[in-house]
Amino acid sequence: LSALPTVEINELNRPFHDGLRKGRLMLQCCPNCATKWLPARQACPRCLHADPEWTASAGLGSVRSWVVFHRAYHPYFRDRVPYNVALVRLDEGPQLLTNVLTSSQGPEIGIGARVGLRVVEQEGVHLAKFEILPGRTG
Ligand SMILES: [Zn+2]
């Protein structure tokens, strides 16, 4: 079995990965203009303030777009197809590409579906995934 494609952890994104290990989704935020964003970068994308801070997301968002991969483009995923890749917009604003965990009995993924963070450990790496929350869409 091929190894999970590696995630490079560096000084810039370390707080993001440390947060996931504790079950939290960390966002960067600007102390000057209050913009929040992902992935980590050196400066605020809006006002270029160069000393961003970190804050925990509530872990709630909605699905903006999604696709299902039926073909593995890396050997690691050969036994894992089909799987979805979804663009989730957090309630705080940032968007991330992720997977929405689904089951045959559970609600189906769809645009506008409300989702909640579910940190999943795969081979020692903690990944931010989401599960569909019951109730309203939109
Ligand atoms: Zn800013």
C-alpha cells in the first residue's frame, strides 16, 4: 500500500496542524482589518499587514461545490475511490478543499449542505474533514 501523500509542515503552517491535532480548525486572522483566511501566508491578503494572528474556527460551514473522483491519480487513493472533494466555505469566510464524510444511510452531499468539522487521523496526519449536519440547507 502506498503512503499517504505527505503534508509539508513548516513554521508558517505549524499552528494549523497543531490545532488539528487538538481537534480545532485554526484560521489566520488580521489584527488590523479582521480578515480571516486559509491557507497560511505571511501577510494579510487584504491589507498586507505582516503579523497575522491565529484564531479557532467554530468548524461550521456549507458546501459550495463538490466532485466525486472515480479514478485514482495517486496510488494511495487506488483502494479509496470513489471519494468526494468538496469546497467548503466556513461561516467565518475562508474556504477550503476537503472531503465530506458520507455513509450510505446518511444525508447526501449537495450544494448548500451544512457541514461540521470532523478531524480524521490518517497514518499519523490529522486532516480537516467535514460531515453533513442534519437540517437546513442554503
Ligand atoms: Zn488585514
